[in-house]
Amino acid sequence: MPRNTGVRRAAIYARYSSTQQEDTSIEDQLRMTRDYCQREGYEVVEIYTDHAITGRTKDRPGFLKLLAGVESGAFDTIVIEAVDRLSRNLTHTLEAWDLFKFQGVELRSVTEGPQSFFTVLLQGYGAQMFSEMIGVHTKRGMQGALSRNRTHSSAYGYDIVEDAAPGEPNRRINSEQAAVVQRIYQDTAEGLSGVAIARALNTEGIPAPKGGSWDASTIRGHAARGNGILHNRLYIGQAVICATTRHYHPVTGAKRTEMTPVEQREQEIPALRIISDDLWQRSRAQIARAARRVSGKAGGPNPEAARRNRYLLSGMMVCGCCGGNYVKASTTSFRCNESRKHACENRISISRKRIEARVFGRIRDAFRSPELLEAFTEALDAERSKMKDFDPNKNMDHTQQRLSKAKAARKAILDAIEAGAPFALYKTRSEEIESEIADLEQSLRQLRARAETAAAATPDAAALFEAAVVKMEQLLSDPELVDQASQFLGQIIKRVVINPDPNAQHGLSLKLETDFAALLAPELEGLSPAYLVC
């Protein structure tokens, strides 16, 4: 196509890979290519850059804009530092070359000169082979390092140790982040969803692993790949590397991640454990339960994709006429599923707010039964007895003495170092003392809290029980906890049977089939009613 016969218009393209160079590499490339254009008398009309993006994919913003500029005829020449900056995939390199030739655009490399089909072919093939070789050597290096307790993991909850001694882990636990990891596992084991956990962390202003806000996917991750907070085995002291590899589609450049069991390596590093085996297993069991609620079987391919209950009484409401389920009929109401298919005469619907209010009201009355109050009083008395036998002040004095001794030992080490003693001699002991001081300070805080609790007047059991019932209703009504609340109610409400009744409120009678024995001691089983009408 026709071109400007005057000064040639040049576009500069620069790229660096996050695994091999720094951001200053872009500045160096731009300096070299600008100098080249000035020597050749080119007018630089466009500059395209890709920062920290691999050349193995063509889905790069700067590269795609470069191709669009070629299509529009915005310039006559492309100047690059070297062909491997253009791409590290031979197919993509030759595709780009075909487009350049079709549009009459020259390709010039500062270090390799003017390019032809053969030079592009050779340079492109070399770039691709070099990229693959880097991948092989990187994996080999990671596997060898792991055998020496060195991991390249950037997992949340750990700090990098630059000067780790031979054989020692090059990561150490970050106590503040580790507490967040433990909380996530505990909340998961108790039935909270990744969405609810993320929202709570964001509300409290706790920074996410890479800054910004928490997201459910950061917490859930991918079970098979072992990533995400809930599937990273490093938290139980097991470092896993080379479990996956990435491939790029030769045409679209789309990334595909595949498992690589042959290359996978594992290493036990107990010093990096944050989560106990018990908590790990309980969180696994809860994820599996969430999967079974959807798939109807254990061990589904993606437990985190499990749909969670969105409504408090989901799965509990049944029609008394036909036995079919009451399901969502609109955004606000439920009705018999069989009546929607004209297979049942019960066509009366009820709003979610109305049925939840009626069920809550009846449960609240049932919870105020003498049997449950008696069970609550016994539990309260047992706790009071424990507090009575425990003297927090005596324990505080002993803990304070130990803390003072530990701080004195720390000061002695600091004095020795200031006097010229080498820190390496005291490094291990210093870390032990710092850990001991942190534990003792935490114990003191807990003892002070128990002392304040013991000194405070304990309210009457009946008043405390009433407050607990009210609080329970508030918690069960919280939309963030609806799935967990639904599981709790499912332990005491087996079914809510709904029958048409012109004399009942809203034209429907509700019968709750309950099992309040699930909340009581075994010897109290049978004292609560089996059915509640509301």
C-alpha cells in the first residue's frame, strides 16, 4: 500500500519479562531504540511497551496495539532491541512478520539489524528454545532448593529470610498474617463461606495478600492445584512445588494450566506449620459437605463451586397436601412446586419474611422452655465453678515474673552485641527469647481478661438465657450467615409442613417437626415436643 516517501515514521516496541528483568529494562530498551532512530533519521511516532509480561503469549496490550498500528498504516518501520522482545513464540513471531510484510512495514533490531524472513525465523526459533530452556532450568533449580528446605513460595503468612543458614527454611512465619490464616480456616470449619469471610476481613480493614481487598477466590483457590488460602499445604508444614505447568494456545495465546505429577516435589518443613492437622481436616470436611449439598456425592471436582443456601428455610419447607417442596415462586415468596405443575391443589403462596417471622416466633417460644433453661443454667454453673477454682491473680504474678526474666535475658544479649559480640552467636537464642516474650505477653492479656470476668457480677441465669435467645435470633437473621444458620436450624427443624387453612394466619397453617433433643443432654431427650404449630 502507498507509503510516505519522506522521513520514515517509526514505532518502538519494548518488553520485559517479570521472571528475568527489572522495570529499568524498559528504560534501557527505549534509550537504545531512540538512539537508533535518531542515527537513522527516523521520526518516532508511536511507542508501545509491555511491562512484566511473558513473550510466550501474544495477549499483551502493547503488542496488540502495535499490530493494530500496523493494520492502520500509522508507521513505516518497527524498531526493537532484539527479536525476542517481539515474542518468544515462533508461531506468533512469524504471524506478526507476515502482517508486517503485507502492510509494507520494515522490522529493524538494534542488536541484530534489518530483519528478513530467514533472520526472523532463526531468531524467533532461538527465542522460543531459550524460553523453554529457562523453564526447565528454573524447575530443576526449584526442585534442588526444596531438598535444602528452600521454597520459592510467596504464600501469605510468611516472610522471606534473605540470610537463612544452610539447611534452614528461607521463609519464616509472619505472626500477624498467620493469625488471619488460622481465622480463615476456623471460620471455614464452622461453615462460613468464602464470600462471608472476605467481607468480614475487608470490613475490619485487614490487608489482602497482594494489597487491596480480600476476594472469595483468594480464600477458596483451586483444590486440585493446591492454591488459595484453603488449599495451600504449606500451612500444615508441607511445601509443594512444580505441581502445575502453563501452556499457551499457539493461535489465541490463551493460557492453560495443567497438572504435572511427575515433576511435582514435596518436602516436610515443620517450622512453617500454621494450621493444626485437626483444623485442616475439619475445614476439608466442611468443604466436602458444601459439595455434597449440591452434587449429592462426596469428592466433587470443584467443592468451592458449591451453591450455598440463600434462604434460611431452604430445603425444609414441604407441602402438607402432596409432600412436594415449597420453592421460590418469585423474588419474595414460596409456593408448592407441584402446584406450579398443576399436580397439587395447594396454590397458596407465602412471603419469605412472613414464614420466617412465624417460624422464628415459635422457635423463640420453644427455646424458652424449662428444659432448655435448665440445661443452660447447668452449663453456666459449671463455668462459674471453673472460674471459682481459678485464681488469675496468682497466675498473673507467676507469668509476670517469667516475662521479666525473659526481658532481662533479651537485654543481656543486646548489651553483649553492643559491646562487640558477634550477633551470629546469639541469633538462635535471641529468636527463642522473642518467641517466649510474645507468648508470655499473650498469656498475661488472657489472664487479665479472666480476672476482670471473674470480678464482674454474673447476671441471673434466666436473664442471661433470654439475652442469648434474642442474640441467637439476630445471628440467624444475618444474611451473611444464612448458610451457616440454615445448617444449624436443620439440626433442630426437620421439616416445616405447610397446609392450606382458611382460619390460619395468611391462609396457611405451619407445623414444625422438631428435634430439640439435639440441643440438650442425652438424659433430657424426649422432654421437648416433637411438633410445634405456628
